[in-house]
Amino acid sequence: MEQKQNEDGQAKPVVHEPPEIVVSRNGPYLVTGGVPLATGIIANDEQGYSHHWRKGPAFPLRESYALCRCGRSVSKPFCDGYHEKTGFDGTETASREPYIARAEKIEGPDLELTDYTDLCASAKFCDRAGGVWNLTRQSDDPVARKIAVAESENCPSGRLVTWEKGTKTPIEPELVRSISLVQYSATGMPGPIWVRGGIAVISADGTAYEVRNRQTLCRCGRSENKPFCDSSHLDAAGQPPDE
């Protein structure tokens, strides 16, 4: 636990406010609550498929910070005010409906899979071994079931969720409240902001989006599903990396 000294010189624990991310109007993401920030690198297998996450460099812990949302800051991942110079339009367009209300359901013999394509962040964990959709349909095979669960759990945006067929219980990884800046290992290209562990995301109008274990926020400024990523960063190849 983080500690600091009181007036008597004795150590006492630092109590952070509940973590949250506020989407400022046409500006950055305002992060409060002492949320750890690091880089999360998508690691590929020998066939070139996304396979697992590799930890990248961590940033010094701060109680609060502002993350660039327009994609133009020269101090990435942090905001430097460049959005004011360019007239960035950060209008939020994402649905406020719960995930489950908009997700398609794929049924298998042992698993169910829900899929909300508007949230796709193109991490591509879902493609390995024939794809999570086919694996779900083959989930009476223990190997197929295991890979299907792993692929959905590695989906940073929460587009994909596997469910126990009998109990209708979602199968979710245990994620500590933290933020990762997604990076593709093959190209070094930056991806979205991966919000983990159930951190509240608050709209610029003051209302909260559904709190989820896994979400990805746009940081290229081009998403048509703001504030969430919709893979538009793939059209913004050549963005400068985080400094």
C-alpha cells in the first residue's frame, strides 16, 4: 500500500478516491483515483496470431492525469492541449444501452458467446484456432472450450464474452483496476486505451456508461462510437508512439 508521512513523521496509508474516467467535452479523458497506467503489448504466436498480453513499461503512479483523446498530442499518452488548436470534435455517439441488450448470442453445446461488434478494437485474439465463434460451437470439446474462453477473456474491449451454458454465468478474467495503452508487437503501432477492472467511465454530460470489467476507449480521435474504440486507429497508421 502506498504511504506518506503525517505531521508527526509517521507513515500513514494514502487513501485514493474511487477511480473514474471523465470524458471531457471535446477534450481529454480525466482520470482520477490513482489508477496505474502502463503499456500492454499484444504478443503473437508462431503463426502470427494474437496469443497473449505482454507487460510493457509502466508510468509513474499519479493521483490524476489527462489522457489524449484527439490523437494529436505531442506528449502522448498525455494531453497537451492540442485539441484546442485543431477544434477536435469529441462528440460522444456510443449507445447508453447495456452491453447484453445489443450483443448477438452464439450458442454452443457447453458455452454461449455474446458479441457486440460495435466495440471491436481489432486486437485479433478471436482469430486463432479457427476463431472464437467456431470454437464456441465446438465447446463440448475441452480443448476448443479452453481456447474459446482464453480468446474472449483476452478481448480488451469486452466485445466478446463467454458464458457458462448451464448457469448463464459470464466467464471473466480477474483484472485489477488499471489502464493499459494497447500496442501491437508486430508493428509497434498504438491501439486504444484499455480500461480494466470495472472503472467507471463518465460522459461529458455527467451520466455514467455501464461499468464493465473490460473496455477500450478511442485515443486516435477517429472513432464513430466515441468514447469507445471502433478500430478506426487502423486507418491512422503512422501516429507517433507514446513518449
